[in-house]
Amino acid sequence: MNFLRGVMGGPSAGPQPSGADTIQKLCDRVASSTLLDDRRDAVRALKSLSKKYRLEVGIQAMEHLIHVLQTDRSDSEIIGYALDTLYNVISNDLEEEEQDDSEEENSAKQVDDLGSQFTEIFIKQQENVTLLLTLVEEFDFHVRWPGVKLLTSLLKQQGPQVQQIILVSPMGVSRLMDLLADSREVIRNDGVLLLQQLTKSNAAIQKIVAFENAFERLLDIITEEGNSDGGIVVEDCLLLLQNLLKNNNSNQNFFKEGSYIQRMKPWFEVGDDNCGWSAQKVTNLHLMLQLVRVLVSPTNPPGATSSCQKAMFHCGLLQQLCTILMATGVPADILTETINTVSEVIRGCQTNQDYFASVNAPSNPPRPAIVVLLMSMVNERQPFVLRCAVLYCFQCFLYKNQKGQGEIVSTLLPSTIDATGNSVSAGQLLCGGLFSTDSLSNWCAAVALAHALQENATLKEQLLRVQLATSIGNPPVSLLQQCTNILSQGDKIDRRGSKVQTRVGLLMLLCTWLSNCSIAVTHFLHNPANVPFLTGQIAENLGEEEQLVQGLCALLLGISIYYNDNSLENYRKEKLKQLIEKRIGRENFIEKLGFISKHELYSRAAQKPQPSFSSPDHMMFDHEFTKLVKELEGVISKAIYKSSEEDKKEEEVKKTLEQHDNIVTHYKKVIREQDQELEELKQRINTLTSQNEQLQATVTQQVSQIQQHKDQYNLLKVQLGKDTQHHNSHSDTFQINGIQTEEVSKLKEELEEWKNKHELLQGQLKEKDSVIEKLNAAADPALGDSGTTAATSSELEARLEQEIKELKSEVQALSEEKEALKQHLDSSSSTVAILQDEKSKLQREVAESKKEQDDLLVLLADQDQKISALKIKLKDLGVPVEDEDDTESGDQGDEDEDGDEEEQD
């Protein structure tokens, strides 16, 4: 310990040892001391020297410090000192903070190299990084925090190499994800910084981090910290989210599918008072807007962008952004970025574009947001970046939006212009900007109008109808003619800004307008001043600044040739090519045409859709126009060299191709219609199949219920037959399919009553049969004595037998009716309606049975009369016959006996 006091500056005699010697002695103590306290003190001393003697400590002590990490893990204090010392040696952050402004740049470069070299030494043995990952898992604050800082520094110095080591380490990334759940904010916040470095430019690690629930945890942190009102922690989380999502389609899809887009909406809730935003709030909101743009960037796959756009509309995020767009007091840079964000959220998405068209600014009277934005675009007092953002928003609104294009162009047409002048339209603002004295407004308005015509031949023809009143007393001039007039005047008009910029904008508009529109070409060529102007511009030898205008003039003239339908005799294709050959020269024309694509500003504009210019002077080319140049440059060059015969052949080929295209289009339409019909039929089949399955299931269920109810009824029938009293005791509560048992009992009683009556009638018939047989037996002798009497008796017997047969058939019919009555009762359905219907049927049949019985009684009465008549005739013939009173008394006795038997039964 005395040695250490000397090293640390205690009083001692003689010369003081140098820093290198002290560091060497400390390293020896760390390596050789057997006491943990001595090693701990030595490492602590190295830590205190590591900032001042970074190089020496790094060279001499790194190996010993790594050994301490491996062997002394049980002591968290010495591990913490060792990690802090390694961090001081490897990190460049401390050196950068201590540098003075006067120090030279090469000093900073040396510092960077030193940290990178020490990092390379440390990670040379991959086990060191694996060991560090293990230490970061420790919960002890004095181990975990310095471990996180050291690993972050390693990633800053040698990112790709350290990333690869962590990636191949078992559960390497997962271990680090636990840092976001640490309750100690300093470790959690530094864990976010670590993951920022870990996920830089490494898609594999980005995917792992995302699937380790990073989105959920980061969004929770942002919410806990107060969203845009939060501190620098929110900024760090947003930067990490950008790392995870930017150019990573898999993570973007995972973010959308996890419904995390919906959680972004509260970020953009702003109040009415938007004054006095802090710098951190502005930074946070700026990053939040950029994060939205990452999800809907035009460079993403179209399908992924489209699905995110739809999700942003359905969750109300687009509506919230439009609220910020129209709010007052929002800082200019936030407003600009919001406009850019809204632009990409609506770009190419019809639903979002339609919604944006319906947004109104909170003015009196309300004005469409598009009109308010265009007013800013053509206002030269507005910031340049804001005007660029508005132009981008307008372009995105019109991108693949023929409906929106039509609405913009319609505001220029004579029939739709507001004659009262109370409100300004988008078309009026564009025309005003197109012909103002501000070159930047000219260029923006020209490009905006060109986008309204993009790939829309119908609107190109309609725009030819637009007439402009140039001055009082003069006739109106067409918009096309006015554009060419301003173009030909060139430098004669005093303008603010670049004069070349105005001409470039007008030429881009005209090239877009005339391309693929023969009628517009004819209108352009109809003005005799246009072709001489173009040939004169191309033929001149102008400076480098004017070469761009020459190239665009060559392109416009080439379009006038390529899309020429030869309707004007003086400006047929062949004559125009002869004119080029005579006044310009074909080779010179092709050279001037090539000036466009060789220009540096053309290459910049071709990279991405958003207009991004460092200064107004660099605003020359539009992204969509670069696509048109690329498409037409080659075909125009070929068209210039073609002969008239080749042109004729090409025309014929074009016509053939057009016919072929028309046929193909027709068949495509037919196929599309058939596909639609087939799809509708498939849907109907699916619907019917589903309905059939449902009906089958219902039928099966009903059959099962009917069978169940039949079983219940049969069981009840047996029970009713066995024990009527038991049945009556439960009649108040028992039900079958909703019908009370007493109703069933009533039907049963009626059935039994008719059964008894039927049996009684049958008994009476039998009695009548026996009487007839007796009468026949008594009549036989008398019949033998007299032939006339016998014939009469035979005839009577035949008639009597016929009537008896009829009577039996009627009795049989009555029996069948009785059986039918039974069947109707047994087959009653499970539902109340069916049983009630059956009950009605039974009642009707009972009524019919009553009627039939009445008829039968009438027949019996007739039969009695006939029997009485026969008895009288037999008495007249001298045959002894029993009196009716005797027969009735005998019948009464039989009935009494039958009644006694029934009671015994």
C-alpha cells in the first residue's frame, strides 16, 4: 500500500517515476499480486491514469485488464474498474471533448486511429467480445453500465466486425435486448445507444432486434417519456426505430402487421397554441415525421408502401398530419417536413389523395388545402425549402391520380372558371405563377401543370381549349400560344432570378404536353413562328448555361416530328427533317439533344422523386421529366435519320400495332368481364354451397328433433295407456313441443268416443244382419209355395244384400277415417305451429266423421223402414215374425250384458 501511495502522489524522497514506469509497475502488481485488494487498487490506479496516459495504458495494461475480466468475476468492484479503464483507452469521446478549437484536424484523426487500433486489438480474440456480452448480463450496476459503454465504443470503432462477432455469439443480440427492460434509466438509455450502433447497416441484426419485441419496448419508452414533449431519450429511441425500419422491408411489414402504425398517431397531437416549442420538441417531431416517411418512402416496394398508406388513413394518422398542416404557429421546418410527409403518405394512393382533396383550411370562407399550399408555392416571399415541399406535395397528389388531374385542369377550362372572382382556384394560381416575373414561380408552376398532364392524353387535348386574356382590348390567347410567346421573348422580360430557369420550365411543360398527343403537336406547329424559333435556338453557338435550353429545344422539335400526324402540309415529318438537315445538321441536332442527359443537374433529379435542391439556381429538372427524356431521346434520334419510305413503313407498322393493341385491348376487356362474371359465379356458388350446408344442418337438426319428439310421444302414449291417473297428476307441468298434455288428452278422448260409437254401429249392423238372416230363413217356405212370391222375395234379398254391402263399405270407410285420425295424431311435428295445424286437421276430420255418422244413421233408419216393410209382407204371406218390442228388449239385454263386461274389463 505504501507503493501505491507513492504512485498516487504521496510524499516521497528522490526523483518521481515517469508515467510509463508507474504504469508498468501497476501492471506487474495486477499480474503478480495474490491479494485481491492489491489487484483491485492497482486496477483503480490504472483507471485514474488511463485518460492522461491513454496510449501507455492501452499498450501495457490491456492484456492484464482482460485477464482480470476472466479471472476476477466474483468481485464486481475490480471488474467495474477494469471495464472503465478499457473504455477510457478505446473510446474517442473523451479525447474529442477535451480538444481545443485551435487544435489541428490531424490530431483528431490520430485520436480516431488510436481508438480503432485498440479496438482491433481487443476484438482480435473473439472470446473477449463474448466475455463482455456475459458481463453485460450481470445485474450489478458497477459491472453492467461500464460494460454497456465499452461495447458501444467497440461498435463505434469497428462496427461491422463487432456486429459479426455478436451475431454468431449464442443469444448475443437477445442478451442486449434485456437492457431496454432495465429499471435503471441510465442503463436503459445507454442500452438504446448501444442498440443504435449495433443495428447500423446490418439487416440481419435489425430483424433479430425487431423480433425480440423492440418495437413494443421502444414505443412504450416514447409514451412514458411524453411523446414529442419528451427529452433526448425519445430522440434516441426514434433514431433506433429509424435504423430498424429504413430500407428493411421485413421489419416494415412486421411493424405494420403488429399494428404499431396506430400507436404513432398520438405523436402528432398538437394544441391550438403552438408557440414556444423547445428545440428538443422540434427535433423529436422532426424525427417522428421522418419515421412516417420511412414507412411510405417511394423507394420501398409498391405493395408495402400502399399497405402502410392505407393503415395510416384508417387509423387517422393522415388526418392528424393534415391538422398540423393547417395549424397556426407551427415552426417553419416542422411545417416543411409535415408537407413532405403528407406528400408521401398520399402519393399514388387514391383513397388518401381523395381525402387530401377534401381538406379545407380553417379560413373564412374555407379554402381547399391544395389552394392554400399553391398560394405559398407561387409566393416568392416564402422560404425556398417550403416552396419545394409544396411542389412535391402537389406532384404526389397528382401521381397516378387521373381524377385529381381532371379536377385541376377543369379549374382552367372556360365553363368552370368562377366569373364572380370571389374565390381563387388552383388553375388560376398556376397560371399566375406561370406568367409572373419570378423565375422560381415560373418553374414551379410549369412543372406542377406538367404533372397535371402526365400520361393523360385526354387532358392534354382539353387544355388546348384554355384561353387567356392578356390585356384589355386584345383578343384572348390560348395557353399554348402564351407559353411559346413568353419562351420566344426570352431575355426581353425583366425577371427576378435565373432567366434560364423560366425557359427550362416552359420547355419541360411543352415537351410533356406535346408528347404522345398529335393534336397538341398540330396546334403547336400551326403557329408559324414556333418552328423557326426552335431551329434558331438549336443552331446558335451559345454559352454553357444556354446549352441546356438548346437541348430542350431540340427535344421539343424532335417530339413535334415523332408525334406528327402529317395533318399540316408545310410541317410534315419529312419537311421538318429536311429543315433540320439544312439549318442545323443531323449530327449537330443529335449532339444538342444529348446536352440534357449529360447535365449534372439532370443526373441529380433522376435519383429520387422529391425536389431536393441546394439553392434555387440548381432547380432545373423534374424527376418525372427525366423519365420522359430517357424514353424519347433514343426514338427521336432514330426518327431524324429515317427516310420517308421508312416513315411510311413505320406508320403502317404503327397502325397495325394500334389495330393489334385495340384487338388485344378488346379481348382483355372481354377476358376481364368474363373473369368478373366467373368471380361473381364463384361467389354465388360459394354462397349457395354455404346456404345448402346450413340448410342440411338445419334439416338434420330438425329430423333429430322430430325423432326425439316422436320417441317422447310414444313413451307418453305408453304411459297414458298404463296409468291414466299418474298422467293426470303431471298434466299441469308436462308439455310436448309446447302443446299442453290436456289438449292431447282431449284429442284422445274424442278419438275414444268415436271409437266407441263406431263399435256400437258395428254391433247394430251385426244385429240387423242377424234379423235379416232370420227373416230370410222364415221366408224360404213361403217362397216355395208361390213363384211370384219367391221372385219378389229374391229381388228383395238382392237389394237387401246390396244395401248391406254399401253399409259395410261405409263402415270400412269410417274405420279408415279412424285410422287416418290416429296417424295424424301420431305424426304431429315438434313445433307448435305444426301441432296446431295437425290439431285443426283432426278437428276437421272429426267433423267429417260426425257428418258421415249422421249419414250412416240416416241409412240405418232407412234400413229399419225396409225391415219393417219386409216384416209386414212376411206377415201377409203367413210367416210368423217376432214383434219389434221383443227384439228391442232382447237388444237392450244384450247391451246391458256388454256394459257389464266392459266394466269388468
